[in-house]
Amino acid sequence: MAKGPTVYHVAERAGVSIATVSFTFRQPEKVKASTREAVLAAAEALGYVPSASARGLARGRTGALGLFAYDYLLDPAHGRREEGLADPDPLSTESLGNEDLRLFPLYVDEVQRGVELECWRRGQALFVGGGNPENNEAVLSDIAGRVDGLAVFPRSVPSEVLARIARRIPVVEVSESELNRDLDHVTVDNASGIRAMTEHLLSEHGMTRLMFLGGMPSSDNDQRLRAFLGTLHDSGLSPANESKYPCGSDEGIAEVVASLCNDGNLPDAIVCATDQDALMVLDSLAAAGISVPTEVAVTGFDGIAAGRVVRPSLTTVRQPMEQMGRTLVRLLLERLDHPEKPPAAVRLPIRLVVRESCGCKAG
Amino acid sequence: MAKGPTVYHVAERAGVSIATVSFTFRQPEKVKASTREAVLAAAEALGYVPSASARGLARGRTGALGLFAYDYLLDPAHGRREEGLADPDPLSTESLGNEDLRLFPLYVDEVQRGVELECWRRGQALFVGGGNPENNEAVLSDIAGRVDGLAVFPRSVPSEVLARIARRIPVVEVSESELNRDLDHVTVDNASGIRAMTEHLLSEHGMTRLMFLGGMPSSDNDQRLRAFLGTLHDSGLSPANESKYPCGSDEGIAEVVASLCNDGNLPDAIVCATDQDALMVLDSLAAAGISVPTEVAVTGFDGIAAGRVVRPSLTTVRQPMEQMGRTLVRLLLERLDHPEKPPAAVRLPIRLVVRESCGCKAG
DNA sequence: TTGTTGAATCAAAGCGCTTAGATATTGGGC
DNA sequence: GCCCAATATCTAAGCGCTTTGATTCAACAA
């Protein structure tokens, strides 16, 4: 545990200069084979591990990328299950509570997984930082000092902080926010996703009374709502109920659903801004004894795993989450190579995924 | 994107020495309030972000921890689903194939999550490195050079490589391997877990013909097998069939189950080394038309999410995975404070989780 | 006034590596 | 045997920060 050996020790032991040691690791082809072996042997014998700090300082690059994986479930708006040994019972797929949701990878988790896999595939070092509501900014600064490029989720960081960091290293944002226009973005075509969904409900199911529900305020959700209203309008329809967006919190959704049930004027379908919202809606409807899709259809957006498991399974628009994570990494690396390229917004394809909750397949 | 401002720029702008700039960030109380504000203002104006490389080099510590999150599913022994937009169908909980497994957080994912949450809670920086079968060792060295302490999963790194790294920084291993005795460990009581499970099957269900199946070779699995045999022995029983452990791969398990079915001599219960093995067994039994738990009981070990969802839901021994991840972090930080403490092995409590697959609850 | 003390600031020496440019070595070709 | 080009190695100057010990300064007691 004593301070580890350095290039100096290795150089001395191998009888070469420290430059040769460095070359041996960084540009082996510049070093004569016999020398190289001597150096490697010395390194091995001493247990030499190069210091990334020193390398980073000398090179002006850390060689690592960062992901700021803000955990929305730690957000005050959401509850956070206390850790523990609970959850022994079989999971009722009839109704997934908010607690149960954490059992499945959520949107951000799947994107994160994509980032990880792509970094690992490339042998890229990856730093994952996590939000910590108290000192978000400090944490973020710290991360920014450790990496060559940073990927962030929308709404996780105030715009001005992001701008400051982006002065120093490339930043890629998931989704496309109207702020931060000078950053690279990875996004999906929210509008055509919701449009496809809405048209499916209108033409395949002959529904006419649709409403839109849910979604924290974000430009993705803006786009989804707008596309929903636009599609209805194109068919000469208006929303069946006042569309509820943004819809503050999970309690907000539960309330809205409860009042719909009480008033007895359920629409034909509730088009939700996200899968999480949709699951919440399913839960609330189940609690009220309303049957889905018989009495009302429900749809989501994202394609998270829980939507495949819940009963009725969730009709949704699938985002290629892993792919998005991989693209984040790609964009950062490209940006590092070409700092002056104009900001890019990569738009990945979505797909309508028809399951039970719209009435298409047998429950 | 021009090389960012440094302490020198900030110092110049604020009209102080670089030492004062450094103190302003690291030991603010040593700096007069008025000076401090001047420095902060200058930093803000310039968009200063301290370089972690330089800090790390100067301090001799990087301030980050590392997790080497070897992905067993990338292991040649397992298949790896091609990324893509597939998986549209409702998930059949009657039978989770290997493909579907990836939809749920697995053992390593949940431990990783625990590590992340604990680091974030403490404002600790975290690197996650991923295995990459080709250049595992290089990747690992790279990470080792970036962090002050490293957590690894068992079998993910050859012992001698681990030893080498441990000469330089503290290393904590998940589970308790008979190798690497000088490292800190986080583990569970495998033996009493399997013992409780086995006794449950014997006394609650009055079964007598049990077999043990699955598990890549590891000391955890050794312990589990030994405890299984020991428990039977204490009751004057022998295994119903030759216990199959280690059981190479998923195909291996499928084969064993198929031959059990063909020979027509199913035991009363199949006690599996891990939940993943158990799910594989359930899948194979379903394929053969054998009903669980009616014709044969199946049990797992770990407590992964998929076990709650599958039908019949899986009776298992639950490890506190998140807690284990958190403990890894705690041990590393403690070790950094007390390098000379003798190696510790923290043994976390397990719990028998009785669900449907043993026959306890209605399917 | 002078001396003393404590607080605030600074100068300067690294930390372990990379890499340009200088130097040494090698091997041909004559 | 000599010269030159190519190859291998080395020297030395940073990279941006932290931190020790020195210095300056202000305030106050004697």
C-alpha cells in the first residue's frame, strides 16, 4: 500500500530513461523489442500501474467520458423506496405500484446501460456521476474536471451551469431542448411517434374521444402534446377532456384519473406522455375498478421493460434507449475529434409497439 | 473549446497568487472573505473548472473510486442479445427465456446500483469499468490508475492481476473467495441460506428427493453445494440425483433438465445455485411440459427481480444486493483511512423468500 | 516607539507523466 | 574504414494543481 512505483523506478530497474518507459506503454512500436521486454519485465516485477492523473495532466486530456445520471426517482416529486429486504411477494402484474417500478430498469437506466456498453466496447473509461439534490452543481463541476466529454439528461442541470461546462468540454444532451442549442443532442421523433399512436387509436380502433395526460415539463413532452393536438385537429377532432400536461407528480395523475372516474366521463383512450405515467394510470384505473382496454384504452411512450410485464401490457412508442446511450458516446468522441463541427442533433427512429392496453391483443 | 482557464488565469484576474486560488476552493476558511469573493468572481467570469488530473497528481489521490462491473452475459458462456428494436410483445411470465432476462436488473446490476447510490450519496466520484473479454487486463489497469480504491466481482479478474493492483490501491471483492485472502470482502452466508432452503423443502414440504444444480465455479457456489449436501446428510439423506455442479453453461442446464425429464426420474425438488439457473430450469421444464411446483419444485438463490415476475414465482434466498454495493463503498473508504487494518469480510444477512415455485403459495 | 503574535498571503518545490528536439547508435553503401 | 540516414534512446521542459514554510501585515501590549 506504500505509494506505488513510478516511471522513475521502472526506468531505473530496466536501465533506461523514463521516456523509454513511457514509450513502451504508449507507442510500443517506437521501442526496440528487447528494450520493450526489459521494461515490461521491470514494470511487472514492481507492480507498476501508470497514474492516470499524471498522464491526464501531461496530455491535457483525461481519457475518460462522463455521464451525469440524474436519478429522477430521487427527485422530491417522486417517492423513494427505502432500501431494505422487503419485496418478498410474487409481483402482481395486474397492477404495478410506484414501488415496484424500481424493480425494472427505467428509461434513464436503459440509456445508461447503452452508454456503458458502448464505452466498454471501445475500451473507453467512463465516469458516472449521480445527482445529489443538495450539491448537484458541485458534483457536476467535479465531474467536468475529470472527463473529456459529458453526457447529461434533460432537466438534470440548469442551463447556465451546462453552458459553463460546455465552454470547457463537449457536452451532449439527451433529447432536444430549445435551450442549449449549441450542444449536440440525441433525440427521437416525438411528434411522429405520438402521431402514429394517435392515428392508430383513431383509425384502427375508431376512437374519437382521446385525452393526453402526464409528463413533467420538458421539450420532449411539449412536442408530444403538440403532436397529439395536431393529429386530432387534422381529423377534425378536439381532445375529449382538457389535456392534463404538465401533470406535476404521480399524485397529480392519480387525482386526475380519480376525478375522471368519478365524473363518469372517461374518454375512449388516455394517451400518456410516458410509460411511467401510463403505468400510474393503469394502477389508478385498476384501483377504481375500471377495466382496460374494455372501458378505456391507455397508451404510453418510451418502451420500458415494465410495460411488457404489466397486465394489460402496455401499447407504447418505443425509443431505442440502448442505442441512444451508444450514440451519446459516439457523438462525444466525434466532437472531440472535430471541435468545430456545427452542433448535431441525431434523431433516432421510434416504433409503435402495439400490445394489449389499446385493445389490440387479447388480455 | 480552447484549453480552459487555469489557476494562473484566475489568480491573475483576481490579483492574488495561485496558492490563494487553490485555498479558496479547498480550504475557504483560510481565506479572507473579501479575497474569497474576488477569487470566486474571477473563476465564475472565466468559467474556471479545476483539473482533476492536476489535483490528483499533486495530492497523490484521485478522489475517485472504481467498480469493475464485469458483465457475465458478455461472457462467451452466455449468449448476448444483439441490440435492436425488438421485444415488442407482451412478456410471457410463464417462461422467461435467456433473452428476456436482460430486461431485468440482474445480480451484478443491483449491486452496481448500490455502489452508485452510495457514492452519489456521499458525493464520491465513481468510475465504472466494464469487462471486455479481449483486453480485460488493460482496461483494469487503466481504471486502477484512475482511482483510489476498486471494487470487483468474483471471477472477473485473474487473481494475480488483482494482487498486483492491490499492491497499489485497496481492492474489495464481492463474495468471499479462498484466493485473495488479503483483500476486504463483502459476502453473505451462503451456507445458512442454502441450509434454510433445504430444510424448508424437507420439513415444510416433506420432500426427500432433492438435487442441486447449476452455478459457475466459484467459492460462493462451492459453499452452497457443500451446505446442500451437509443438510441432507444431517437428515440422513443423499442427493436424489448426482448433483450437477458446476454446470458449465446455460445449455448445460437445459441438457441436464432434458435428460431428467426423459429418464422420468425427476426429484422432488431442484435446488439451484442461482436465480438465473433456476429461471433456466423453469424454462426447460416448461418446454418439457412438466408442471412446477406440482411435479417438481424449483428454488433459486439471489433474489433478482425476474424471480418475482416469472410464473410460478421463484422461491429463493435473497441477498441484499443494494446493501452489498453500499458496503463495498464503505469498506473502500474505511480502508483508505486505515490502510493497516487487517482484511475484513463483512457478511450480510440473507433471507429465505418463499413464493410459488416450491409449492407454498397458489400459482 | 518597539516587539510580539496571529492571520493572510505568497513563493516555490514538487506530484508522475508525455513529448519535442537533441543525441547516440546502428547498419549500409561506397 | 568512413559517411550518412534511419532508428533508438535520452534530456528536459512543461502540464495545473497542492502544500510547506517563509513573508508580510495589522493589531495590540508593553
